[in-house]
Amino acid sequence: MEAIIKACQSKELPNVEPVLVIASNPQARGIHKAKNLGFKDEDIVILEPKAFATPDLFGEAIIAECQAHHVDFIGQYGWLAKTPSNVCMAYKDKIINQHPGPLDNGRPDFGGAGMYGMRVHAARLEFVKKTGHDFWTEATAHRVTEVFDEGKIVKRKQMPIFQNDTPEILQARVLPIEHEVQIETLRDFANNTVTEFIREKPLILPEEETILQEAKEHARKLYPQG
């Protein structure tokens, strides 16, 4: 979010105007970052999922804020809450998510429930080391649907994994690339030049699916807070 707002202010994204920041956690660091970048208090909204009786009511609150601020496109950056289905429908094909690892729509990959932050990097490292191939990872932008990380990939950038990498080292190297991917994705949407990416070869082979699940479980244990 911070990188995108700065890109808009510097005219790197001249056709994008950030008008609203929504956080699902009152402790989210992005709240203070948005204020430091000039966002007014009335344009920063905190909506905690647990404050609503149902996901639909949570979604209605999100939609109401977006409509009040004339939002026509949503980007999810560090957003951990499950996006309600009514929000996905209201902004169909106009809502994207940031993910720090490789995805493979409809097939096993490094996304899904609970796979975020450092866990993604830890799982990718574990998987690559155990399989001994594809020593790379990706920063990804994808469309948002009702299922975690299953929307079509619209942009990704690959970077190498090195022998001495740790999840912390990999995260530090991937983060600026994540920023590039999200900024370029917004530019594509603004210019109507979006293309979707589909892998010809599965990211995870059938005989590697158990290794993937083990890597994810290992990552969850290593980083219980994500």
C-alpha cells in the first residue's frame, strides 16, 4: 500500500488515485503509513470481521465504504481477512490480491488458507530443497475470488533461490519485487492492457503433492503468527 501511494503521488501511476484505506486490524501498520502519506482520518476505515454477525454483513460494510468513496477498483495488500463473496461479486474482475509466492490456478501451489507472509517463503524453500529443482520463487498479483488465492494470475515476476537463503533473507529480496508487480498491475488495469497467465506445466507434480503439504505444515509451525 505504501509503495503504491508513493507511486501515485510521484506520478509513476498518473491514472490511479487512492481514495480509501480499509484495515481489518486496528493494529495494522498500514494505518499509520497511510496517515504519514497524507490520508485523512475519514479516508482510513477499520472494519474488523469479528464485529459483524455474518460474512455478508462484513462485506456490506466494505461495499458501503467503497461506494461512499467512489471506489471503482480494489487492491488487497497485506489483507489477511477472507474477502466476503458479496464484495467479490460487487467488484468482479476489479479486485486483485498480492501474494509472495508462486501460484497455479486450480492446481496445488503455495497459496490457500493460512498461506501468507513468512509461511509462503518458508514453504517454498523447504519444497525446493526437498525436490532439488526449480530454484526460484515468484511475486504474484491475481484476481480475487471467493476462494483464497484461486483467482487468475495477472502478473508475476520470478527471482532465484540461493543455497544459503532463509525465509527472512528471501522475504527481504522478494518484497521490492512484490511492490514492482503490484504497481505494474495497477498500470495495466488503468491502461486496459491486463493479460492473464496460465502455466502450461503444473507447478507441483502429482508425486510431489505430499512434499508440498509437508512443507506447508512445516512453515505453519515455524511461523505460527505468519
